[in-house]
Amino acid sequence: MNADGLYLVSYYALLLNLKLCCCDYYRRRALAPVLSLKEFVRLIQSSGVLVVLSQAWIEELYNQVLERNLLGEAGYCGSPEDHALPLITVLTGARAATFTSG
């Protein structure tokens, strides 16, 4: 496990969590996730950053993000004030534009 790889998967996990919050996934679990497992793994593996984590570990991370609203547990509720929080600003910044659902 390397620091750059861990930072990268943490960033993408939180970004996935934010996208799921924005589409109301956690309240209506019948919705399909905004990003499939295959797309999530491909996104991480094609980032250009050396990620020394097994595919199984990345898959488990993806499944945990689908099961648990980490941002919600930390107090994020999607209000206009929440959009100004530094973490949310980072997640919705220019780099987030590369995170697409299709």
C-alpha cells in the first residue's frame, strides 16, 4: 500500500459518495449507482498513479461506499451551506470533472 494510491482511492471513494448523495441514492436504494464497479476500478487503474492495492480491496471499498453514506455520517446533508465546505469544494472542483457516469 502506498500513500499516493491510498490518497487517490480515498478521493474517488469520497467523490463517488458525494455523487450518490446528490442523486439521492442512499434514500432510494433501488436506483442504480452513478458509477458501476467496473467503471470505478477502471477510473482508479487508469489514473496514472501507481496504486498498490488489490482489485479485491478496491471492490470492497466500492461496496462499502454503496452501503454507507460516509459524508452523511459526518454531517453532510446537501444544504447550500454544505456546498461551501472545503472538502466538498475540493470534490466538486476541476479534477472532479473527469469523474463521469458514462
